[in-house]
Amino acid sequence: MTAPGNVTGVHHTPVKAISPTTVPEIQSLIRRARQDKIPLYPISKGHNWGYGSDSPVTEGNILVDLSGMNRILNAEAISLANPIAVIEPGVTQGQLHAFLAEHYPDLTFNVTGAGCETSLIGCALDRGVGYFGPRREDLFGLEIVTGTGEILKTGFRRLGEDSPLAHLHPEGLGPSLDGLFFQGNFGIVTSACMRLRPRRPREVAVSLSLHHSENLGELVNQLAQLKRDGLLTSVTHVGNRARNHSTLTYGIAHYLENSCAFSPAQSLVESERVLNLVAPSEWTSLAAVTGNRGQVSSALREIRRRVGSLARVLVITDRLLDLGFAVSHALRFIPSARAVAAAIHAMRPLHRLALGTPTDIPIQNLLWKVGHPSLDVDQLDYSSCGVLFVSPALPLNGAFVTEVIAGMERIAKDYGHCLYVTLNIETATSLVAVINLLFDRDDNAKVEIAHRCADALLAFLQERGLSPYRARVDMMEKIVSPHDPHWQTVRKLKDVFDPDNIIAPGRYNLP
């Protein structure tokens, strides 16, 4: 295994780690830190892979590990009429999914593809993107211990936990303070209200495989209109060939080795053949359509009418996958049937992910890809896998998106890199592109080249008046300018909430 650090290849080792489990412990920790002038770097789980994991922005920090604060505080009060979970920062999406499946199966939540053991609050506070929408829209009613050691509750939680409004009405009264703590370093969030979602009578996934890559802009425009018209009820994830093949390869190879007695070398060759057969398109999207039976049927007809000439439309249901797998698996001695069975085996967890079931498959794929298939998912930072994200927000304009992605691909090619791209249509007017580089973290030269490439990609975006929507720890100095009135104001707010600058100094803020 690689020495401790993180997959970005840049890591600041904390002076020590402390794991508080109560709010009073955090208050005491902050008071001592103010006296000793030692900065604190809070993490929920430390699985912010590709953005810095548990690495502080600066040297000399005490790591505050909140993973032990993992309670669902209102477990007995959740219901269809009260679909709110009050959670602590250590609650993971795998934990919440298991809890709801056992106690409230009619409820689900906004999952991401980041893995089962990632923090719900941590991901939302860094503005991660789920399958049903931006994670930032899921949280309200925050409880924070500020850099002064005071407890602040936003919205109507300030009225007390026994108030009928405390966990229900998101805005409260007066200026909303919640937003200050998303990508903010003013305090430590110790709990939050999280919106849950009732399951719909019918839920299907829709995959669109673009016939011709030159029509990507038109597909984006059509998907944007489907979003605005409410026909696609989730975020639409549009992945390029590198992303889709990377996501599916592990599942295909796993099936071939375990069900068809292929050797690892044989499975690699066969996986490529399977992918070229079942996923030949340069761009493929995945989204959900939910509602009652009539609503879903009508939406699917309209989706086919609008985009059928641009892309192959495939409606995916559990029943269809189960039937297809049963038949093709039984006939797996036939190459074409074997390919279908392997593809379905790989697609199953991704289909469930689109409908609200978290999975570790994308992380397992990375570990498999770099030759560490036996490592646990939470040990990704100990593998040789290198990952850097450069993830811009973009206007929801097909021609503009196509131009920017093409420009980024040209830069990556100059550095010998392939871009793994997902375009997430999350609002009616904008999308966020989740783009990463992969490299061997054990090779210092490759680490340096990857970072030079990432810097060039960021410069390209900034020259066009664009910005990442989410930033890596090692790029904070490149996105925060002391000459920008915005960041000057953010720094003034820091002086109000954290006058000694002890909470995550340098994170989304001036130092």
C-alpha cells in the first residue's frame, strides 16, 4: 500500500487527531485552540476523495474527526408526514439508507455516487451533487459551534428543539444564515435537518446513448428542456465514454471472473469487447422518471419523441434487468449472451443508484483499476490511485458546454491525460461538470504532470470567466483572490464568527 496521504498527491499531515462525540467537547476543544493558537480542521468522514480527503489546507492543524457523531437525532419522529432526518456529521449515506429501509421503506433521500461511507452533511456542505438535485438544497436548520465557541442554530431551530417549527420550516425569520456555512470556515456544523423524499408508485431509470458525438450540444439543450418541463425528475448525468467505461469495467470483469471462470487477463480483454458492444457511444446519460403509472408512461412517450432521433432510449427497470440477466446468464456459453449478462451485472447497482440506493461500485472500480481489489473502499487514500477533480459550473447552453469541454480535452491531451467527464444537469439554467484526471500516485513525475495539467485546466476556465463549483484543498490559493471584493467580505465575516482564524484556515477564504 501507498504511504498515508490522499489521492490528490498533496497532503498536509495534522499534528494530531481528536475525535469528539458531543457538542460540549467541541466547545471545549475550540476554547483550548483559541488559547493555544492552534488551528482546527474538522472532517465528517474524511472521504472527500479527489478534493483533498482529510488534508488541511495549511500545516500545523489539529484534525477534528467527527465520524463518531453519527446519530439520527429524531429517529422516532420521522414519517411520511414528517420526512425530515435530523442528523450528525458522521451519519453516512449507507447508514441512512439502511435505517430507512428497515424503519421507513416508503422514504428515500438524495444519494450520490461517492460511496456508502461518505458523510451526508460533509458532502452537502461542500455542495456535492446527488441524483435528485444539488445536495445543498437538502440541508437546513444547522447547529454550529462557531470559532468563538458559541452555539448557533439557524432557521427555526433557534426556537428550541421542542418547537413545532424547529425541524420543518426551512427559512426561519430574518436573514438566512445557513448559506454562510456551505463551503464556509466559520464554525463546525454539529447537526442539520435533512430532507427525505417519499418514494413514488413507479420509478424507472432512462438511459440515452448519443448516436453521434457532434450532437452533444443539441442533446444537452433537449435534456435542459426536459428538465424545465418536469419530465426528467432527477439530475441528468451525462458521461463521456471514458467515464462510462471506467464505471462499468469492474462489474463486467467481476462477472466474467466469478461466473465464467475467466482469468484476470482474459477478463480485461473480454471486458473491452463487451463495452464496445453494449456501450459504444461517446456520450451516454442516465436519469430517473418517477410518478404514478400514467405520469411515467406519458413522460417516457414525450422523451422518446423529443430525443429519439438523437439517442438510443433505453428504459431500465428492476424487472427488465432481472429477466434479462436470468436469460443471458443461463446462456452465458454464447458470447453475445455472456456480454449481455456481464453488462447487466455491472449496470444493476448504477440503476439502483439513480433511484436512491447508494453503492461503492465507482470506488471499487478505482481500486480494481490500480491493482488493489482487496482493499476496503475507505482505504482508497492508501492506494496508488491518484485522482484530481477540476469541476466547473457551466451555463445550460449546449454549444457553450461543447466548446468548453472540447477545450479542456485538448489541454488534457497535451499533458498525456484523458478526461473523465460527467455533465450533471442539476438546475433549469445551469449544470456542473464533474471532471477528473487519473494518475499513478506512486510515480512522482506523474503526480507533477497531473497537477500541471489540472492547473492549466483551471486557468483555461478562469480565462473564460468561469469557476469551479467545488474546489480541491490544494487549489484554494488559485481561486481565492485578496483583490476580489467578494472574498474580502467573506474574510470580514470570518472575523465575526472566528476572530482567531482557528477553524480550517484558508479553506474557501483568505488566509
